[in-house]
Amino acid sequence: MAEDTGRVLLVLRSGHVNEPWTWAAVGGKIDPGETASEALVREVEEELGYDGPLRLRRIKAFLAGDFVYHNHIGYVPHEFAPSLNWESDDYAWVEPEEIDDWPDLHFGVEWLLDNGGLDL
């Protein structure tokens, strides 16, 4: 979330990843020896090319058997133009109240919205 505008960054997943052509948050696998927060900082830099100030707030986790998806809200001082890698084809800064109606949301974002986890 950009602190200057209050808008949230969504990325359009490319055809080269799971759940292609859906709008999602940035994330990925936690590498051995990393915490969920450390993995997110790494993924933000890899996927968005962003290495500026980033404050994280941990929110709900999605659990399905042995699969755990840790959700965080990342706060940046200002909106920025991401330098997307191969995992995403587009991005949009979205008003929080518009996310529910955003087309083609990733199942993880939908789950988070349905479970009251996007408490900005």
C-alpha cells in the first residue's frame, strides 16, 4: 500500500506461472533459512525491482493441508512504477474499495477478502 495515496498494488500474473492471468499480490516460496517476512522483501525486489523503504504488517495466513500462504501488507511511502520480471505482465495501483470488484482476482486475494484479512 502506498502511504501517500492509500492505494494497493496488484500485479497481473503472466502465462509462465501458476494461476496465470489473475490479479494478485506479490509473493513466493520461502527459501530455506528465511522467515516469511524476509522472503517477501526478497520477492518484492525480484518481482517489482523495488528496494526502497518497506514496512510490513503480518495478517491472516491461508492454510490448506501442509500448504501455508503467509499474507502481509507492505507499506511504501509513495506509489512507484515497478520494473516487472517475467512473473507479471502488468500492474495497477487500486483503491482498496475497488479490489472486491476487480476482475480475475487470484484465489489467494479472493480468500483474503472473503475472510476479512485485508484490514488496511
